[in-house]
Amino acid sequence: MADTPAEASGARRERSADQKKRGLFGGLLQFFREVVAELKKVVTPTRKELINYTLVVLAFVVVMMLLVTALDFIFGKLAGTVFAGSPLWPLW
């Protein structure tokens, strides 16, 4: 990180001048180099971690489905009561 705003803008100028020198294909080549460099940092989870992550995601999805279903039911019943005059009880 730059210590002063002047240093930050100078770095920005150098980077933009460097991009202009490379051109379109040089920029694309640099992009793909950076993609490969980032992909090399990816760590593959172990089987145990993968199963754990999958179960956490599935549990979260189930909880969110129940929450949305409950809210939909509640707001549906309230809207029915307000606009159609249908009673809140019985629930079905």
C-alpha cells in the first residue's frame, strides 16, 4: 500500500502506462497469467471437509426453505383475511 496519496496516484499512472504499452493481446496474456496464478493458490478440501461443507450448506438451505414457507403462509393468511375476509382459523 502507498503511504501517501501522491504515491498511490504515481503507482496508478505507472500501471496504466504499462497497460498501454502491452496492448490488447499483452493485456489478455497478463490476465490469463494472473488467472493461472490464482488457481494455483486453490486448496482442494479433503473428503471429510467436503462432506462437512455439503451438510452445512444443505442444512442452511432446509432452514431457509422452512423460514420462507412459514413467512409465505403467515403473509398469505393475513392477506386473505384483510382482502377476502377469510378467517384466520382453521389454518387450511
